[in-house]
Amino acid sequence: MTNIQAIFFDLDDTLLDRNKAVDKMFLIILDKYYDEITDGEKNKMLKRFKDYDSRAYGQNDKAFVLEAFFNEFPPIERIQRNALQKFWNEHFPMCFSINENVLHLVNAIKEQVKVAIITNGSTQRQYAKISNTNLHCCFDSIFISEEVGISKPDKRIFEFALNKLNVKPEATLFVGDDLEKDIGGCQNANVKGIWFNPNKHSNDTKIKPFAEIHSLNQLINYVKVP
């Protein structure tokens, strides 16, 4: 294999655990907008909140999530729709935390090759997540779809990053959890895609990753880290 010059990373559900952040966001909503809720009702509400969030995943407009949730489970006070997006933007990025092992790993890799983040989403929210978790200190470059004007799986966002970092596609790896957007997208740009699959889901697509890992620590196998 060609000596690796760079490793690009997806953000949500790769570097950061988005599922845990959604759980924290739900608790903030419960605390602010609802009186006492039974455990049974709370579990039902969390499942529906995650359903709505999943439908809006990758979209910049998150007011839909809260509006649909509040329509099904009326809060103690009604919130105007124009305030919902602001509420999400202010609170959701703060729900993310970073595993210190991830920071150490990325810093170790950065000593050997260039590292960057390529993520879909709102510029404001994604930068807030990155800053709040100190990831901004670890990466040479950060590419956010709204800012670049191109979203994964479009191969042009990968090509844009390659050009900015002046690295060759055949000497670059991309690590992400989404087979279509991350792996299929990067491989269309001739970048080797490593599927981050910690929950060991089956691959029911026609996309064949260059490699599959269940822990980010396995990336050490692809770079010479002392």
C-alpha cells in the first residue's frame, strides 16, 4: 500500500458519539418544557424523539424535530417555531463530549500524517461541537458541507479537501460510519474508505470498504506511530 499522507475523518458517530448527545438533548428538553414524567412515558418520548431526529439527520433545519415532538407530546408552554432552531443550535452542540483516547489517538496520528475532518451539517453547529470538544486543536483542516457548498457523498468535497491539503487520493484514508455518504463518497474520489463499525452492523450494500474497523485504535495499523 502507498505510504499514507493523510487521514480524513467524519465527525458525528465517528469522532463523536452522537447518540449520547441526543440522549442529553432529550433530558434538557424534559427539564425545560415538561413537568414530572413517569419512566414509562419518558422511554416512549425518548424513542419518538430519536425517530424524529433520525428523519432530520443531515438536514440543517432542526426545527422540524422539536416541532414534531412537541406536536405529539405537548409541552407545558407552547414554543414559537422560529425559536426552535435557535434552541437546538444553542443546546445541541453543548451535549457532545469527547473520549480522551480519541484526542490522544488523533494527536499521535497527526505527528505522522496530515489529518482533517470532513462533515456534513450546519457550519455553526459543527464548529460548536468541534470547539466544545477541543477537536479544533487536533486537526490541520476542517471542512463543513455548508461552508464548502458541497455535501457528502458528492466526491467533490473529498477532492476539495485533497487539494487544500495537497495530498494524493491514493495516499489518503477516509474514516467514517456511513457506508453511502462516507465510504461510497470518498471511494468515488479514489480515496480509500475505512468503515468505522463499532456495533458490527452487517453490510447490506454493494459498497466494499477498503477496510472495516470496530475501534478507532485500529487506525494505528495504517500509519507508523512510534
